Amino acid sequence: MHIYAQLNENNICIGISQLSGEVIAENMIEIESPDASFLWKKHENGTWLAEKFEPQTTAPLTEFEQVKQRQELMQAALDELILGGI
């Protein structure tokens, strides 16, 4: 069994593949185990960087997310008012 970290065009791991045969491809880096800690890490000059490069979504917020975001902002403002008076 061969296990590979699958890289995108920026050499960031976007998936782990477990294959029956060997693959020789620039975007497939063989790893020892199907370890999810490789996800979103960059492979550079033969090593893995510690920093993660998780994707940012540009999808519009759902109504629930908008309400939650407003509630968090209001709570932060209220906390600031309360703590500012102490």
C-alpha cells in the first residue's frame, strides 16, 4: 500500500490518498501513514512547513451566520461597556 499527500498548485496538501500501486507525479508526495496533520501544510524543498494554509471561503454568509456574527459583535460591545465602567 502506498500513501500520498496530494498537493495543489501551491504545494499545499489538499488530500491524502491510499493507493495500491506506486505513483510518480510532482503533486504526490509519499508519506508513511495517512496522517491528517499533513492537510493544509506546504511541502517546500523536500520538507513540510509547520504553518497551515487553510483555505478561506468567499461564500456568502447564511442568515444564521449573519445573526451569530451580529450577536458576537453586540456582546463584545456590551462587555466593553461593562468592563470599561469598572
